[in-house]
Amino acid sequence: MHAIRAAHAFDGSRFLPGGATVLIEGDRIVSVESGRVALPAGVEVAEHAGTVLPGLIDCHTHVVADCTFGGLERTGGMTDEDIDAVIVESLRAHASAGVTTVRDLGDIRYRTLAFRDVPGLPRVVASGPPITTPDGHCHFLGGAVGGMLDADLRAAVSERAERGVDVVKVMASGGFATPGTDQLGAQFTAAELAVLVDQAHRAGLPLVAHAHSLAAMENASAAGVDGIEHFTGLSTAQGSHIDDDFLQQVARRGLFVDLTMGNDRSLHALMPAPPPPLAELMTRFGVSSFDDFYVSRIGELARLREHGVRLIAGVDSGMGPTKRHGNLWRTVGEMVEGGYLAAEALAAATSVAAQACGLAAEVGRLAPGHAADVLVVDGDLSQDLTTLSAPRAVLVNGVPAQLAPQ
Ligand SMILES: [Zn+2]
């Protein structure tokens, strides 16, 4: 047994007064006590002046993608060995930034599934290749359905279930990484999505939908999906706007919503030009740059909070230099910038994220019986979240995380 004692503590939902002592045996947390408590003789204690908390969870990553623009598409021309090397590098980058669980929402050839439980690397909740339409968003990952008949849709889900995925991902709208797809419209009708959801649920799997357009978000919600990724709210009539009724509906249905933010905003100038339909929309609605648009999304966070939408933290990490693996800590700061309390923002990146990943009993909390996924950072996070970017210690399943080479 060994213990971590810190002057400040966040347990996954609240800050514990007087810090905490976390007792660990093997891969499990044995106990979590507020403040300084006596420990059994012979227990080695690591003392920290900062904050101890559960390891962070990035609910939207692509570990096969190397953080260059177009990197995800280029995996099609890579060998399995090369892809596996990128996966290891990505997971080390996550671990180095305090991320101990990732939900991977799109790989190629199911490569991530072999990396779900590598000692010292973040655990992976894996979707395999996203389900998409022929020539649809990210079709180059090999996840296009064979046709749009119910049998085709069910077969797409069954293939993934047989492969042993943890979650099913569907591209409900077009996306920016696939020029020519319809980012403002829908790739599947609500009825088609409902078939996918039904087949996933029969297999005991949650289904989450990628949706930039309002139309796709509405289809996804009507179809009974478990979560919506991006949630950009694009429509030709309203630009990027989600009305109160829809937010209310999403909150009432308990959908997990992930805005996939956490960008390194200092690199926004490197972003490729938006596709023509989006550029036209931005001009029409007076949005002068992507950076402007991004800041406006942070401004919208207060409305999600007001309506009680279940927000979770995810980056879409790997999709470019602005979205590096390990950027998750940035989403926490953005939520606070948008009006969330520090504890709420940290919960979105820990306990609530764990629920979305189907791992509520396993990770996301400092609690007895949970996996010993533990993060220590400097300072008091209840007062200052900036230190979240620089972990002092990271444990995955009770062992020190494999960090990226400095
Ligand atoms: Zn993605």
C-alpha cells in the first residue's frame, strides 16, 4: 500500500476541505480521507502542497491522428506499425497532461482496441471507425455503411459490436475534415439514426453522434442517441445558434454534450480556410474569423449551464496543432471563462465524463474501490486552474504514467 497526501483535493464532484489522503493498494483506491489522517504503519506517503484529483478524461480523441491537419485522413496510407506508433505517442502525450482515460471516437482498422489497457497508458474507450455514409464525413476511415436500408445500418453496428467496441460513433452531419460533405445538413435521417441507436442498445453499447448542423442535432436527439459531439448548431437560417427549446430538450433527455473545444487559441492563425459553405455563413452573420467564432462559443456556455445540459469535456484531440493530445485541461478553463464554477468544470472532465464513457463505477472519482487514476498538480485548483496544465504526478491504475519524452 502507498498513499498520496495533498493540501488540497477535488474528489470528482467537490473540493474536500483540508485536502485529502488517498490510500492506494495495487490498482485500486482503498480510502479517501479529508485532511491529514493516521495511516497504517509502513505505508509510504507522497506529500504534496498542491491539489490531488482524479485523472482527467478526454471524451473525444483520435489517437491515430498525429496533430497535423489532414493527419486522420493520411492514416489510410500508413502501415499498422506506423499507426500503432502514433497511438502510443498520442497516449503518452495525454498521460503527460494528466489525462488517464480517453474516449476515442474514430480510428482506422480498429487499431485503438489493442491499446485499451496498456500499463501506464491512459485507458481507451474505443469506437473503431465511425459509421458514416458512402463518401460521407471521414469515409476514408473505412466506416461507411453498405447502404441505407435498415439491414445495412444494423449490420454496421453489429460489425462493431463483434469487434468488441465500447461505444458506437455515427457521423450525423458532414464535417470540416472532409471537404465536400454537408456540414450544414444531415447525413442520416432521424429514422435511420433510430435504427442505429436501437441496434447499439441491443448490443449494450451507447451511441454518440457527431453533429455540426442543427438539423443533425435535432435528428440525433429525436433518435435517442446517448450523446452529441461538437453541438455546433449551424444552420443557413440562423448561423450558429441553438434555441432555448432545444437546449431544454437535450437537458431533459439527459444527453451528454461535448463541444470539443480546448483549442490552443494562439495557433488559430494556422487553421486552414473554412470550407465555402461555412465561409459564406460566417460572412453573412458577421463573424470575421475562426477565433471570433470560437470566442462566441465560449460565450454560449452560460446558456448550456442555465438549461442544465450535461456537458462533458473533450477536445477532438489529434485533429491539428490547435488540438494537441493533452489539451483537455484547456476545456476546464474555458468552462470557467464561460460561467461554470471550477468544481463543475472539473466534474465535466472527471466524474461526468466517466458517466458518459460508461465508467462511472471505475474512474472519474477519488473514491474507495475506484481505479487508482490519480493526478496531482501544484496550488489550490479551487482558486486557480492554470496549474492544471502541469501535472506533478500522474498514476494510471496505481502505476506512474508513461510520459512523453521531454
Ligand atoms: Zn472527432
